[in-house]
Amino acid sequence: MPKTIELRILRQDGEDSAPYWDEFSIPWSENMNVIGCLMEIQLNPVNKAGKKINPVVWESNCLEEVCGACSMVINGKPRQACSSLVDRLAQPIRIQPLGKFRVVRDLVVDRSPMFKALAKVKAWMPIDGTYDMGPGPKISAEDAERMYTFARCMTCGCCMEACPQYNADSEFIGPAPLGQANLFNMHGSGAMSKSERVQTVMGKGGVADCGKSQNCSKACPKEIPLTEAIAELSAETTKQLVKDMLAKGTPRSFGGPA
Amino acid sequence: MSKFIVVGGGLAGLMATIKLAETGHDVLLFSIVPVKRSHSVCAQGGINAAVNIKGEDDSPDIHTFDTIKGGDFLAEQPPVKEMCYAAPGIIYMFDRMGVAFSRTPEGNLDFRRFGGTLHHRTAFAGATTGQQLLYALDEQVRRWEAEGRVKKFEGWEALSVVRDDAGACRGLCAVHLSSLRVQTFPGDAVILASGGPGQIYRQSTHSMVNTGSIISSVFQQGAAYGNPEMIQIHPTAIPGNDKLRLMSESARGEGGRIWAPRRKGDNRPPKEIPEAERWYFLEEKYPRFKNLVPRDVASREIFHAAVDLGMGVGGGMMVYLDVTHIDKATLNRKLGGILEIYEKFTGEDPREVPMKIFPAMHYSMGGLWVDYEAKGDGFLNRQSPRNQATSIPGLYAIGECDYQYHGANRLGANSLLSCVFSGQLVAPAVASYARNLAAGEAPSAAFEGERKRWEDRLTSIGSMRGKENPYALHRELGLLMVNDVSIVRDNTRLKAALGRIAEFRERWNQVSCVDESHWYNHPKLFINQLYNMLVTAEAITLGALERDESRGAHYKPAFPNRDDSKYMKTTLAHWDGGRVKLSFKDIDTSLFKPVARKYD
């Protein structure tokens, strides 16, 4: 008998439909990943009971674990479907959409809150313009490597899924955007607007809402030390708080705000 | 100020968007995926610029020549020159944006070697340079979005352009992926930055969205296509079931060596094969460039060793790429990311065991034909509305979907450069175009007509209930292209392939829209993409058939030499009465006269 792969997929026909489990048995082949399994369903859209079904829909793009598109919960763990090789997974393989985001259909979820959060924390370099103005500041190899570690964040959402404090209704902004806010504080030019960035993560929903479970760092497919970023950012918010208090108390003649 | 439409949010599209926003224009930015997930993330090795920090007397002129020679004299010379001179400034711009480029001990940008040059000219950020550059632009676009200058339409697929009675492009027609709503959007010009057509080839290194569908669609609306036959096969990809993942040229740039066992059928584990019994065939044949010959040369030599001579690992089209002689700390620092990918997807540690690699379709040098305006000194007039303009007025193309920078073969680390450069160049071009545009809106009938055309087409696709599965038909097309229109080309097989493609177009009428829903229906949109891929495949194959010479990536054993007297020309494809027709156009060789392309 030819080898098969058993799948259980949590499906949902539309945004307001009820979720349901569907089962599939598909032919095995070498080096197969979860995306390859879903492609097999497109080629032969029939479930295990032999019923013709609409093929499962999902999001994916690069299939090399650099774009962040294909995050799913696979055997209970949020991860990239492209790097989930079936030979290393217990069967039946359970595949669910990320649970912390609105489901659009089947395994497709709406992660736009993460991108909006990046705008909220001003995760960008405040450059004067894109015209040729010569090189940026010199940076040590060590500092560049540390920035690179955080700059690999794919906005995939695995850390958000694993975080006990983050959900669709909570105000907490979540680990990924905090990691990015901290990244720009590390750079010489980015640090010039540090106060502005730190202020966006103070107060409710900000860095103080982190419950320190450290799930985010463990869930990250790129092993980004998000908890370190959150700790650094947290220290910055304390400094900022003191600065803001002092600024409020500064008399106008000393250059304080009116 | 004007309003422009950009299709595609990779490096080229985002760069154009930023330049337009920066000069006060409004931009509507369309992308199938959130722009941060665009295919540019897959570029690993780096971006070229002759910054010359290694005391090698490198210069933009040498970069220009290397690029033109690398493309076997088929690239358009003035745009290449302008690009190579702009390259150092582009690196500095990214440096100021905070890209974590790898550094020298003094804290300067570091540069590594890449194929087709003898200079250290490639800046890099770990092993994910494309991702890092894309993120830098993504962040800047988000900044403009927050200021209200840019509006993103993520989760939309472009279907066609809207044209007025005079034939000029006046806007875009697109479909929303989840609601399947078809809508038109007016704009003073449309810039296509939608990437390459890799999905036409089975298991290419391209991303899932790279069907080239919108490019095929505007080709069918009358835009000319340049050099469709020029398809790059990357020599080193990792075996995979769903796709072949790239193993970056940087592995060789950092000292990686390609070899096969000297004895045919030697099936010992690679580490047990002594040095003297390894055949370093690239180093032997190309003592000057060694493992860093251009990609077309390396792919052809691997094919020759593995297929012609039967010397491939395990008898297949596979050879070793070996970095095990390099110390682990260096490997982890300079190549960590790509070695992790290899390990993740194959289960073997490339620091310990030589990697098994084989060639895979990687890049299209060909794309929409675009114009440029040169000055007497060989540089471009940067304000000309002709730069990056397609043959449809008001429609522009940049990035992998244009044809002009790489000729018959692209050098490694030149694609990130051409994407960013063409994105910079197109902004003043469309601004000039818009200034000269006659006042007044395009007739609303043109917009309504285009919207209706697509709504009807998608409705009719949705009701297709034939016996063919569209995904299976796509696989057949992909296999055909890999087998018959790739490294080695033969006219008999190309003719047969054209017949098969015509047959596939017949069978396309018999596909079934295997999803019956009206919400996020992937098959419905994919069936349209498949039709468009069939058209592009015909252009690629016909271009390959008609060019009876060998030049760059285009290799015909029956015509083993470059034939400048006949083919020192751009292949121009046109859509004419439901078929692809070809013509040829002379190339301006005023900067560099063609010379023999040697790397030994």
C-alpha cells in the first residue's frame, strides 16, 4: 500500500461562519512540507470521506521562511507551514489558522493589526530624504549583527499567537511591534527620535502590559530575543517617565514647554 | 500634483512609491500580498555597487562593463551605465535608512565577491539582503502612509489597465481577493512592478505570487515584450518537493567550491572522497573566475558534467557545493542564514557535509519592453518621460518585469540594484508624463467597459465545470518548460513545446473551477493567471525558437556561437490576433562594442 499523510484541518467558509474539522488522506512524497500537502488537496479536492470539497485556502509566498506569510498552528504550535516537514510531524497532522486574528477563510487570517501597530510605534528611520547624502553613521560589526538579529522579524505573528497577554480584544500591542520599536532605538539616527517612539509604548497597551511569560522568544521561527527587546524598551519608558516629569516641572524661562 | 498607481510592493514598487510621495504626489499601491511579504525577500547574497573600499581600483565604469559583458551584450547600455553610477548612492541611502549591512572592523560597509566580476563589489546584510532592503523601504512607505500620501491596496490583484480612446493608459482594473469585487481606479500613469513569471516553470525559485499574470495581461492589451527567451537558470538550488530553494551565490563568493566525484558512479559519502578524487570542474576550466563564473556558464557546466558526461552525484543532475573547508565561525557570521535554510529543509548540516545542489529557474531577464532617453555623454536624461515607459502611453514597467538591464544573463546581486534604480528612475519620468497630459478625465465609459469585461470573465470562469484540474494543468506546463525551454535548447523540441502549449490553451477551456464559493475563491483567480501564464510561455518558447545562436542564458548546441551579425538585437514579442508574433530591434552599442565573452 502506498504511504499516505493524514491531515485534520480546521476550516471556516467565511468570516462569520462556524469553524469545522475536515480530514484528508494524501499521498506521501519525499521532502514534503505542509504546503505541499495543501497543494495536493488543490490537485484532488476530495476529503477522506470521499466527498468532493472546495480546496482549502491558505496564505503563502516565498516557501523559504523569509516572507512570514504561511503562519499556521500545526500540531498545536504556531509556525511556518513551509518549513514544517511532514516526516518530522506526528500524524494526523492538525492544522489550524492562527487563533489571535480574524479568520478570513480556512487558514487565511487578517494580520493587518500587526502592520498598523508598526505604524503606531513609528518603526522607521526618520531620514531627511532619499537623495544621495553620503553614507550613514559608522557602526561596529557587533552592533550591526545585533540589529540584524531583530531586523529579521517577518511580522509572521507566531509570537503574537504564543503571547498570553495578546488577543484580538486586548489593548496590548504585542511582542513583534515592540521588538521593532526597540530596533530603531539602537541605531545612531533612529535614537534621535527615541523619545517619540518610547512615548508610543508607554501607558495602557504598551510595554508594561507584557506578562513576562517569555513565550514570544520561544515561538519565534527566527529565534529573535524579543524578551530582551521588551526589557530594554521597558527601561527606556522608565527613563522617559522621569524625563517627562522633569520637563513638566521646568520653568518656562529654562526652555520648558509653555 | 498628480496621482499615480503602482502595482507590486517589492523593492522596485516601494522605491517608486517613496520617490513619488517625496516629491508631493499621491500613490495608490496595489499588491496581492502585504507588501512586506513580496518576493524581494528571497534575494540573499547582496547588492552591487562599485564603492571601491578594498583598494582594487573598482569603478562604476568597470561595473557597467561587467554587467554588459555578463549579459552577453544584449542589455541596453545607457540605462546600465546610469544604474552603475547611481549604485553607490543607493547603498548609502539604505545605510541611512538603517539597514544592518555587514561591517568591516572599522565600522564601514563590507563588500564580498560575486559572480562575473573580479572585484569585491557586493554589499550584504547577513544572508537575507533582499529582505533587509525591502523592510527598509516598507518602513519608509509606512511613514508616507501615516502621512496620508500613500494608500495601500493589499490583498488586491491587478487584472488589466484601463485605456482611453487614443489607447493611453488611464488607470487600473483590479480584483479584491476575498470579496472578488472588480473595481477600476483612475491614475495619471500606472507603474507595473509586479516581478517575474517564475511560476511558469515547475519548482522555480520564485515565490507563489510570481505568475507574471498582469504582465501577460497588458501584453495582450498591446504592450511589447522584450527578450522573452532570456530566462536565468540558477546553478545552485536545494532539492525540494514544492519548490527548489535558492542556495545563494554568496556561498561561492565566500569560498564555496563546486565539485563532482572524478570517478563516474562513485557513490561513497562525499567526506570519504579524498581531495585528489574530486573533480573541481569550474576551477579547472575557468582558472581566473573559478567558481564565480556567471550563472549561465556555471549552470551549463553542471549540466554538461552531470547530463552529457554522466558524472552527477547519484547519476542525477546534482553536484556538490562544498563549504566544509571554511571555519565554522566565518560560515556562521557570513552565511549563517542560508546554511540554516539548507539544514532546515534537508536535515543535513552544510558545515559538516557538502551540499547537494542542482540548477533551477530563477529569474527572467526578459520583460515588458521599456524605453529610455540618453544624452550625448551616454548617461540618461533623468527628467525624460520616456524612461521606463512601455509601448502603451502612460504605462511604465520597473524591476524584474522590465527587460532592459540584464540582457541575456543577469549577474548576481545586480537584481536588487536594478529594482531600486528603476524605481528611482521612473518617478521623475511619470511626473514629466503627467505634466504633459492633456487636462480632463478619461471617459467613464472606458472604466465601466473594462470593469464589465473582467466581471464577465471572472463570472464565466467561476462557472467552468470541465474535466481538467487547473492546478494539474499548471504542473504540466511547468514540467514542459523545465524540460524543453531551459538550459539546453533544441529547435525540434522547441517546436514540439509550442504545439504542447497550444494544446494546453485548448485544454484550458476544459478546466473546472474547483471551488464553488463566492468568497476568497483562489481557483477562480488562478484559472485566469494560468491562461496568462500560457501566453507568456508561448512568448518565451517562440523567442527561444527564433534566436538561432547561443548568447548568455540562451544556449543551442546546434548554434554554439554568438552571432552578432544576425542577433545583436532585442527580440520584441507582440500579441497579434491571439498569437505571439516576433520582430527584432537593433541595440545601441555606442558605449561598448561587443567582444568575446571569456571568463577563463
